[in-house]
Amino acid sequence: MINKFPGRCGACQSRVEAGTGQAIRVGGRWTTYHDGCVPARIAPPRGGHGGWHELPLVGFDLEGTLPQPMRTRIVSAALTYADGRQDTWLIDPGVPIPPDATARHGITDEMVRADGRPAREALAEIGTAVAKVIADGAPLVAFCAPYDVTALHSELARHGLPPVPWDQAIVVDPSVLRREVERYWSGGRQLGDLCPYYEVDLVTAHEAANDARAAADLARSIAARHPRIARMPVAELHRAQVRWHAEQGRDLQAYFDRTGQARTVGLEWPLETADRG
């Protein structure tokens, strides 16, 4: 984070004026650096412990038209499996794709009109496939799960399709795990920002199959480095993430309130029931 106070650079020892460098927690204390002197982050080493990261995790990701999960229309989705298989869908949402969404995921109106599946037909398949993962007892991994879970839940309801039994699911969210084990993180928090630190390959961000596979690999990498997380039974891990997400959200909301930002943080995980606009 940007340094609020002046200090001496932890690397070159020269003065860093307030607001011109970064403050990073190193070895249990905050240290100030010039932007160009910030040391490279190194993730904790992988351990030899066992845990849920050795299970066949299923990655899940989708791309949509809007950032609001209850309002978005899904344009692509993917499930990736530990044996290398993957299920992918390109979907014609029946509404124009906003330019900012296309800029993010690269999917255009022309692409979905030419090659996309009808929304109701594709969504029925996705709902069935996700429900099977849940019935099989496999952990479903989604980065920033409230978006993917809530978007799918909303789209199924919008098209009059059976809901996914989320109350029976074991969901693993690497974004929640990362915030639990790296509480003083500074820098980017998106999937593409975290993968290099955790030594995970992400070929193309915001492509559903790549993001789904990278999310599963990221969850494994975090657990492999943190025995406390890895050794939790998966049902307990799911319940813990409900608590952790709410705690993390309250901390973020307090920051927004202190800094005068009119933003509302969702505390529900993995399924949101309140539309925050």
C-alpha cells in the first residue's frame, strides 16, 4: 500500500516522502520502500503435508456481460477436471454485450451470434454439470466465488431452470484463502496478480477454461504452503470460508467508510441473495 508517512527506505536507506513509496509488512513490521526498491515477493515453500489439495478438484469459471452477478448474462463458462478434461460453453445471452465486458474477456456480439448456444439450452447443461459435481462430493473451486455462484443461480432462475443445490456444495475460493493466509498483502488481488506469486500458470486471463484451471491450481498451491488450511476437512473448510469472507468484508467496509467511499461490500458467501447494484 502507499506509505502514509515518510520514512527511510528499507533497501537503499534514503528518505521516502509520504505518499511517494510503499509500506509493506516484512517480518512482522511495516517497512517503507521507494517504488523501485520494493523486494520481490516470495511465497512460503510447499510442504510435504497431505490434505484436501490432493483431492480431484473441479475448477469453475464464467464470464458475463456485467460486474453485478444478479444482473449479468453469462456468455461463457467452463468446468475443468483433475484428469485434464474440460467442459466449455459459449452462450448467446440474447442481449448486447457491453464494450467494457468485451474488452475484458474478448467475447463479442458477433462471436456469440455465430457460434454461441441458446442461453436456456446452455444454462440447463451448466446447471446439470455443476449439480453433478456437487452430488459426487468433489470440491468446486471458483476464484471470487460469489460472482460465479450468484450469476449462475440468477441465470437459472431467470430462465425457469432448476436451481443448483448450493446448500450441499463444497466450494473453495482461493481469493478468500489468500486473504486468510496473507492478511497484510499489498499489490494486485486478481487471479492474474496472484498466480505468479504462487507459481501457477495462467495462459490467458478472463478466458473461462484458463481461469477455472488456474483457480484450482491456485487453491492447491495455497494449501500446499499452509498446513493449517490444507488439513481442514472440506466441510469445515467451507464453513470457515463463510466466516472468513464476512470478516474480510467487514474490514474492507470499515476502510471504505473511513475513507469516504460510498461502496457496499457483500458479506454473503458463496451465494449472494441481496442485489448491491
